Amino acid sequence: MRNKTLINRAIFIISLLFTFAVNAVNTQSQDVTLSGDFIQGGLIVGNATKAVEKASIDGVKVPIHPNSKLFAFGFGRDAKAKSVFKISYKDGTQEQLNLDIAQREYKVDKVNGVESKYVSPPESVLQRIRNDSAIVKQARAGLSFRTDFTGDVVKPAQGRLSGVYGSQRVFNGVPKRPHFGMDIAAKTGTKVIAPWSGKVMLAEHDLYYSGGTLIVDHGMGITTTYIHLSALHVKAGDVVEQGQLVAEIGATGRVTGPHLDWRLNWFNRRLDPQLLLP
């Protein structure tokens, strides 16, 4: 088991080294720089040297900051190996960058002992689940022009890494959706701090699957999510500073033990928060 773990870590490190090599190739442009992880789950921050009119990634619109030069986007879990970024400048010129996206292999986690109502929810709670999904989607849909995401990130909680982005989970033998967060296992009550500054878009104490849930906006479609919380120290509408206490780790919702499930999104596209850390 230990050898297998070491091999998996080696594969992940090699994939990241490959990503750094890809970065050098992908950012060759006189007028725009794309910085970040060119890998499935990676976040990209763009900066242009002249005013931008519009941009897109694989046909999906990329919002531009009012300064006309800053933007961001991300690659989902199953992003293809080739991606096309198009940008049009206000001086009438256009540019296309063909991007190479590193591919990843995801592990399968088998978790037993989960309450049956969370594996196969009864009909009586399906409407509640739909309502939960709707408010989460709405919290991530807005566009602000904050620029918190351009700074370095601090880890939101201290604890053991117990789950990784992209892994396929099987609850009590039933395959479920891939896991889209980074799990940090720690005792209930462990502090959760804001990794970036931002504005709280959602603060709910009891969603069906995620329990105590917090979503914070960092600008340009980028949000972070914190779930399974035992306590929330902020409310929707609050502006938080990096390092500020925002919540406490718990075991609420669909869990087998206390931990923080930390997630990163570009609008509704799910990214890997672990790639943000040194």
C-alpha cells in the first residue's frame, strides 16, 4: 500500500513538472500572458498589454475586467488535451493560442458505512436536494470584478489530506459523481480561514449533502466553497479578509467523519484547489 501511494505521488509530481513545461509553450505571445496550471483542474489568470475587447476558451466566453486587461478561466476535470484560446483587442487585432492541457489519472475511493439516505435519497427529500442545488448554482453564477484571486493563497485549515480532486467515489458499492474538492481531515471545531479575501455569497447551516456550506466570491467568476462545516462565523454579504476565521470543520451532511471539503470554481466549472498551494 505504501509503495502504491509513493507511485501515485510520483505520477502527480511528474504531471505537474510537465505542466510547468507546457506553461512555457502556452504563454508565447507578445500581447497576452497566461499564468497558471495548464492541466485538468487548473486555474489560469490572463494579463494583456493592451485593451481587450473579448475573449473565449473553447468557445466559452471569458469575462474581461473593466481595466480591459485582466481575466481568468479554468480547465475542468475532464478537459481535453487540446484547447483553443481566442482574444480580440480593441485596436482591431486578434490572436489565437493553441494550448496543451496535461491529462491526469484519477483514483477510485471506496467508502462504506455511509447512511443509506445519503447514498440513495428517499423521494421525500428530492425537492430539498433540487432547492439546495439551485441556491448553490445561483451563488456561483454572479460576476464581480474583485481581484482577490491574483494573490497568493493560504491553506484554509490544518489537517491531514484525506481526499483529492477528481477521484471517483463509490459509496456502499454505489458509484457516485467524482469528488471535486480537496479534503482536509481534522477534529470538529478546527478553524477554517479565508485563503483569499472575498465576499460571502452563501452561508447555509444545513444543506442535504454538504451540511454547513460557505461560498466566497473572489472575482471574475472565481469562487471557493467550504462544506461539512460545524459552525459558520460569517453570513451572506460579508466581506472577509485573507486569513480571517470564517468557519469551523465539522461532520455535517454526507460524511463518515469530520473534515473540510474545500472547492474551487470558475463559475460552474470545477477546478482543483490543491494546485493553488505551494
